[in-house]
Amino acid sequence: MKVWIDQDLCTGDGLCEEIADSVFFGKDDGLFYVKETADNFGEEKLFDGDAHPAGPEGLARIPEKTLEAVIEAAEECPGECIFIEM
């Protein structure tokens, strides 16, 4: 499964990072993004110089051990901006 955030809907609340900080993180712009880290997959996923782009271009795999937390983050998100895909 994979996850991405629509930054146009993101409220910057940060609940996603509180719930699943190995998948979600905030940037200096006050919005939240998804990540694939070496801790989860053995290497960092990079995209054309930006490790974590916005929107569907930032689609990242969900580590199996954090799947429940990612689903909870999507359900709790006040901006309803977290999208999970098969």
C-alpha cells in the first residue's frame, strides 16, 4: 500500500506526524509530507533532487509495521488530505 498527502488540503495540524512519525513529517512551509526512509526500506527514496515532493508525485510505500498508524492518521486528519492507495 502507498500513501500521499494533498498539500492544498493540509491544515498543518501535525496529527499525522504525531501518530506515524516514520511516515509523515512537516517542512518549513508548515505543511506535511510523506517519506520512505532507510529505516523502513533500506534506502531513502529520492525524486529529482527533492526527497519528498508534494501531492501524488510524493507517493510513498507504507511500511507494514506502520499500516494501522497510517490509517489512523488518515482518519484523524482534520484536512482529510491523506490518501491511501493499493
